[in-house]
Amino acid sequence: MIKRLPLVFILFFLILSGCEEEIESPELDLELDYQPLELGNFWIYDVDQTVYFGENDSESSRFFFRDKIRGSYLNAEREIVFILERSKSTNQTDWTKELEYTIVSRDNSIIRTINNEAVIALVFPPEEGKIWNGKSYQAEGDDDFEIDLVGPSEIPGFENTLSLRVNQENLDDKVTVRDVRYEIFGKGVGLLEKYDEVITYCSRNDCLGDQLIDGGSKTHLKLVEYGKD
């Protein structure tokens, strides 16, 4: 005589089988290596900078920045906050401490805080066309960032590195202001390039529309070396 299993046991086995399938499902690859975060990681950048003080008055300089993850701590939300020290040099031999800033990974995003200004620099998984509010942690709280390009890097020495560009702003009304900012991240490397140009044009009646720079600055960082101490 064949014994039939009670309905409750059949349901139990079905639920158990469903749980096993859920456990075995593969995890989503967030591609976190676009911003590696480990103690001792460092990046050295060649920096071109121009500061505009007024019409026909500017100062240009070239130097190096070295950003190094020197420590970490747990914040109140039990997140690991990485402390980076930025040093400055003109010869890559003698370094002077410039500032410290932090990076924390939160809600599949990278938050970088420099001089008390927090920016959501990158979100994961990074995909072309993805848009987010990069300044949601700031008082102004509204600035769309977009991954607008994915492909091989064009920076010398990193041509074989898969990279993505985060367009932070691309504004030039050719009358009052020019605001162009972007960052490029390399897979397995981190920040490859950073460009910030924020200037104002002369808006007097005698020069309006002539694109005479009244003030602001332009800073361009390009990675030349990275590694781990």
C-alpha cells in the first residue's frame, strides 16, 4: 500500500527548495574596483592650475599631488571611513602636507568629503547614462552628475584601462560664467583624471559678451602613478 504524504509536508519541501534556489543565486557585481579603498593605496597626479584674479591678471603653476589612504575609522553608522592625506610637491621628492579628506562607501555610492563639502562622486554599479544628485549631502542639494562615457582611457600609461567619465557640470553661457567639471575613473585603479574650471566673465557694459575673464580658477589633474605602500 502506498502511503501519501500529508499536504503540510509537501508545502514544507516546496518552501525549502525555493530557499535553496535563492541562496544559490549569483550576487550582483557592483564593480567597486573603480574606486579601490585599502590602507596604503596611493595616487600621484600631475597638476596644472591657473588662478584668475581679474582681467589680464592670472597665475599659472604646475606641481604634483599625492593622495594616500593613511587610516580609517568606524563612524556612528558603523561605516568604514577612509582618511586620505593629500601632499604637494614640485619634484616628487619633497612633499608637504596640503590637506586631509575622507571617502566612505554608502548605499552603493562613494562619498568624498573635502573641506566639509560632501560629494557623491560615483555610484555602483556604474553604467553609461546613470544620473544622480551629486550634492544631496550639501545645503544647495541639487546638482545632477551623469556617467556620460565608458571606454578605454586616453591618459598616457593607462591606455588599456577601462574608464568612465562622470560629467558633473558643462555650462558656458559665454556671457557671465563658465563651469566645466568632470572626473574620470579607471577600473582597478581609481581616479584617473579630474578637471575643474569655474570662471566668471566681465559683465560690464563695455565688455559684456567679450569673454574677458573676471575671476575664478582652472585645475587639471592627471594620474601618473599609483600603488600601495
